[in-house]
Amino acid sequence: MFARVFHSFFTTFASNARMRSVLAAAVLFLLVAAPQPMREIVSGDVARRVDDFLTRLVPFGFSGAVLVAKDDQIILKKAYGFANRETKQPYTVDMVSCIGSVTKQFTGAAILKLEMMGKLNTSDPIAKYLPNVPADKAGITIHHLMTHTAGFSGDLGGLDEEPISRDDLVAKVLAAPLASKPGERFEYSNEGFSLAGAIVERVSGQSYEAFLRQQLFLPADMTETGYLLPSWPAPELPIGYRMDGQPWGRVYKNGWRDNEPGWYLTANGGIHSSLDDLYRWHQALANTKILSADAVKKYQEGFAPSMGGNERYGYGWGVQTTRRGTKVVTHNGGNGFFFTDFRRYLDEKVVIIAMSNEPNVPATLVAPRDLESLVFGDRPATALPAVVDIPKEARDRHAGVYTLPSGGRVTIAADPTGLTFASDEPALYAAINSLTPPSTALGAGRFADVEAKTRAIVEASAKGDFKPLFDAFDGDRPFEVIRGNQTRFWQQFRDEFGDYTGYEILGVGMEQGDPAVVVKARFTRGGAILKYVWGPRRLAGFAIDRGGAAWTLRPESAERYVHFEYRQPAGALRVTFKGDQVTVNVGNTTLTATKAR
């Protein structure tokens, strides 16, 4: 149609003396008619409140994109920070990001679509569709897979980047011992959803991604969602970053097979999507464009009580009651570098979708903690420091090494936007992370038991004996996986820091309600911070805090600087310069150091 209109303009007025102006008008028409970049939206007081908060959060690490819709209208769609810090490429609202475990809802929808087509029933045993199912797993149904109640252990090993085939993954999972009887209890299982993805392929006769694209994505007008089929140019995909700010890379084609990711990722995570596509998915569910009303009801029912709060798990969704007594259907996802939170407040007609590409301010924390508060106005949002610009020459005056009364040191240097602050003083790490001090005597103190267990694990692990760590996990993780991972970690520590000299318990923090014993492993050239998270029945997790005891400071004034961690907002660290002294304050801890001459 447009080509015919342009031809008419040209032939009618070619001989006219005003041809130049008409051609200019035609060119303008071309520009207007051509596809325009997706624009940002900030509409109304609620959107401006959210936008102001996220803008102030950028100096403390946030980068990503957020969409908020209310009463079926998008009121905020905006990007923040960098998609690529090295090239200074801004994050944009039309970028495509890895959405992690949000993928699971598409697997759930695919299963329900096949049920609508009469090709399976969610009550069917998986043995009807998967080969060589052993006797102890004969009672597992598709429903069990979809609700994390099949009985699989939460960690069956394997990395997202491992290019394992579908059939090899299925065989490995079916050969592993169950952690509980089918239907007995909830235990989050990525591999359970991978088995469901295998069933989608075997029943449909298509690849997992091809079935989703044909039956779910394209009918919902979602052209930017998938693993490989959308064929995005690389600049549309942001870079993921580590806690220390170093680039990690992209999930896209990272260790993948020729035409798909490995099956440790397929059907449970790793799909890429955009803000607009995820919102289109919400709309397709709301108007039953893809699934029938009965299927949507089942999809969002919430069958199994999950691990936290009042949530019940549905077919790839967590169904919760908000503090306002309303229903939210939600799921998040992340791999430690990319994070997505998808929250649908069905009773209140609000949708919040947030994406980010670094772990210091993950979307999975920002959305439930503050975006919900800002949108509904029912609770104060996190108080953020106000950052100002200070010239580098003024910041350079504070650089140097300062000595604490304990003999510890504080090292300060100027960076591109503020100061870097490093210290070997354990009291500072403990204070900024709000740790409960370690027990002063064996058997005394609130966390004495888990501290004693942690001591035994660290002492053995430093010698290459990982049996105590395996026992602490109580069979939840294969010994070979634990031994391989821990051997690699401890060798990395020795390569970076030198010979091991001992350890110190810095205190106990809380990780999602569970106590986390924090240990400083000491070596000849520094140390590593280790965290051992203890659940009610066993060791629930092990982590390495690679940030260690080094912090970035941002200026509140020429003489006052702040280190603020969104994950630990109560542990803001402030330093104030006066002459050759620096006063460091965090929580109830105040230390003064003197500049070495």
C-alpha cells in the first residue's frame, strides 16, 4: 500500500516546480511510516515515583528494564544503566534478556495445551511417555513434575552450559535416587521440568522450542521469545556481570548444542524474552487467547505449598496472597547474572515485569521489595542515599593507606565515579553484613550448633576432606559433585591467595530465614569469604562472597561518602574525612583510622 501511495505522489507532481518540497514531504512520510524504536513510557504519579526510585538506584548497581501496567494500560516502560559496560551501550526497553526460571510457566502452558488437544492428561504417569522409568518412579505423574512434588532432589548436578542431550538427561534423572516419595512434599526441581519438556517433545513430535513457538508464542504475538528461533542480533542481548563487576557474558549459545541449549537448561530455564513479549503473554492469558478458561484456572491454581510464606506452586507459577489480601501470580528467574521477576496482581489489575543483568541489585529483589510498595503505596520503599558528583581531583586527596588502632588497614583510592575502600578488618565485614557475633564459648549462643558444624566442615575441607560437607547435605547432593566443586574452589583460593593459614568465623547472617555462618578463610596473601547456609534439616547451601571486604563508595558530599548495598540496606557504610583521619561508621560500629605518612 505504501509503495502505491509514494508512486502516486511522484508521478502526479514530477513536473511541478514544487517537486523538491513534495519529495521532501514524501521522504518525511517514509520516516514516519518506518518502524520506530520502542519508546520509553513514564505516565502518571505512580510511574514517576517508580522511575525516580530506579534512577536513584542506578549508582548502586541497578541496570535493566522495568514495565508496570495498571488497568490494562502500560504506565511505565523504561530502561536503566548499561547493557554493556565496556562499550557504554545503554540498556533499552526492547532488549531481549534471559528470563531464567520464568521459562517454567511456558513448559506448564505447553503441557496444558497438549491436554486441551487431547494428547495427554496431567494425571498420566510419566512412564506412559518416557522410556525405562524405574519402579520407584512409576508413581510420578505429569502433575507431580509441574508442581515440584515428584520427589526429585533439588540438585542433581550438571551446569546450564553442559551440552547434555535430552535422552541422556532423562536417563540420568530417572537413575538418581528420590529424595522423597512422589506427592509427599515440595522440592524445587529444574530437572523435573526438563522431564516435562521431554514429554512435550515426545507427544507433539516437535522440538520443545518449535512447539512453544507455534502453539504459544506466535499466537500471542510474541516474536522475540525463545532460545534460538527469533535469531536476535547480538547487540539486542545484554551482557551479564558478576558481583565484582567483571563481565560474565551471555546465556545465548553458551555451551549449547548445535540447535538448542543442553537439557540441564531446556524447559526449566534459559529462554530469552522482552518486556513487551512478557506483557503480551499476560494479555494472552487474561483473554484466554492461548489456553481455555478452564486451562488458565488450572494453570494458576496453586496446588503445592512451597518453601516460603503463603505461596502455593502452580504449573510454573507461585500463587500468593499479598499483604493487602489480594492474589498475585508470580515467578522469578535468575542464574546469578541475569534476573527476571514477572508479577501479575490479578485482583488489582497490575502487572510488574523487571529484568536486570547483574547480581548486586537483582530484579528478583527489587520487584517484590520496592516496586510493589511504590505501585500500591502501602509500605515505605527502601531509603536510598542521595549521590552527588565530586571532581576526581577532590576525590584524589582522600586516597592513601590508613591505619586502624587494631593494626588493620584501610586502603582508599579514587575510581571513575567515587572511591574504592578496602580493609582487612573483619569487624567491618561483620558490621556491614549485620552479622550476629560468633558464640564466645562452645555450646553457648543462639547459633552455637551450626557454628560447630561449620568449623568441622571448614577444617576438613581445607585438608581436602569433603566427607563432612557431604554428610551435612544429608545426601541432597552427590558426593562426586561436591568433591569436584570444592576441590576446584580451594585450588582457586590457593592460586589467588597463597598457602592456607587458618580461618575465622565472622558471625552469622540470615539467608531467606535460614542462618548463614560466615567464615573468613585466611591465606598468606589475603583470604576468601565463605557462607554455609543451614536449613532446618541439613546444610541448605554453600556460597563464596567474592566481593570480600572491598567496597565502592559514592559521594554524598566532598568529605562524606557512602557504600550502600541494596541487598543489605541496613548495613550502609559511611566514611567521613577530616584532615589525615577517616571515620568509618556502619551500624553500631565506628572506627577511626589515621593516614600513614
